[in-house]
Amino acid sequence: FEMNEKSNKGDCSDSGNHNASSFGDAKAFVRELKQDLRIGEVYVWHALLGYWGGCSQDLSDARGYEVREVTGRFCAGLKHNSWLEHKQYWEKTYSIVPSIHASRFVSDYHRHLKALGVDGVKVDAQTLVEGIAHGLNENNPNRVSACAQFRKALEESSREHFLSSSNDARLCVPKVMNCMSCTNDHIFS
């Protein structure tokens, strides 16, 4: 897991007197936010599939996730809303980790973020799983099953890596914000 070229530019010309070189290093960036700017907690915003277009094909070789490319197939209602948006945003090709590796993938990703000093996550684009489920597991291309596997992976990883601390066990909750996660599959599974 590495910062991509968008995140690793080190360009922080609008950031006042902060050391621009430290912004190319995620761990140094998080440390600077906490120490110099006195920000109590840092969360990372990521998509459930890694990034909004999935994840890097390099993870197949490096981590054995069997990343594959899948073209999104979403409901006709999206197409009715806007044909152009449907083609541009939904029916594109995603590089995805099959659902059988979801638990390990999400846990590895969150372990990496925790090692950088990140305190929690905001997980976006969770509904994408529904539209690409047909390519997540050849043995069971069931979108409900795929959504449940990724949802379980997120919940377990959040409890493992981003659990709040409290003397009262009832207040120890995962530091995760769910975003774009309200598909029928997530609500009723």
C-alpha cells in the first residue's frame, strides 16, 4: 500500500509555513497534523474497494489478492437518470479484489493506515459493490453475498484497527464513518 501520485506530489504551497517536503510522506504528514497543528484525530477517506476505481493491479503480485477487472453493471434507474453519467461513472471498468479476499484486503489496508498514525476512516462508495458483484466471486456471483462479505470485512477491520478507547466497554466503538452505503443489500442483510 502506497500513496498514489495524486497524494504524493508534496505540493502544499497554500499551506502556510509547513514543511512542503513532509507532505510527500503520509506518516510525517499525519504527525505534523497532530503535533504542529494540534489536530486530535486524523481520519482517511477511502472507498470500500480501496479507491473509487478499485485498487492497483500490482496488489495481485505483491499481496496475492487476485485483482481482476470488472465492468460495472448497475440498475436501469441510473441509466434513466442520465445516460452519459451512467456510461462515464458506473459502467466503467474497476480493478477489484474478489470478495473471498475482502477481509484480508480491508484489514491489511487499515493496518497500514494505523501504522501511519491514522485514527479512523470514512469509507465511501460502498454501493459500488452491488454493481460489480458479478465479478467478485465466480463461484457465487450473488450481489447480496458480496455486499455482506465486504461489509463484514469493514466492520471487523474497523474494530481491530480503529476502536475508540474508553473505561466503559459500551463506549468502545469503531471509528468509522460510512458513506454511500445505503443500498437495499446493506440495509436488509
